[in-house]
Amino acid sequence: MPFNQPSASPSRAPHITTPTGRILRVTEEQIMAAQQAKATVQPGFDPARRADVLFRVRRAEGHELSSWWFIGAFLATSSVVIALLSWVPGGA
């Protein structure tokens, strides 16, 4: 439901009823200025949607990765490095 809902009874000054039930009196100039301002507003540039960003993910506000993922990645990488180095001849 849009924010601006014209009232049912016509009068000299139009009334706009908000979703909370508040009645506002507005002039035609205010309505035209609001429509022009709404038409000229451009959506903001979102850096996460750039074409050169490959692995950036948009997450919900307040969502954070668990630190256990980083601990597990470190342990897995260390294990792979140790396993590969065990194949190198001349080790201790």
C-alpha cells in the first residue's frame, strides 16, 4: 500500500492519510515537488555488485561468518602442506 493515499472527501486542500491514520493537508505544489523529487532519485551504486568482484557475497545485516571456518581452513591447509612435504626426499 503506498504511503500517500488520497482521502475520499474532496476539499480545497487535499488530504493525505498515512498508514498510521494521520491526516496531512498538502498543497498541489508540495505534491508536484514530491513527485519530481521521487522521479529524479537514482538508486545508489552498490560496490558489491561490481562486475570485477568475484567472491563478494551480500549477507543480511548483522550476519557474520563463524570463526570456526577460518580455523578449519587453516588446519586443512596446514595438513595439505605437511602431507605434500612428506613426499620431498631428504627430509629429516
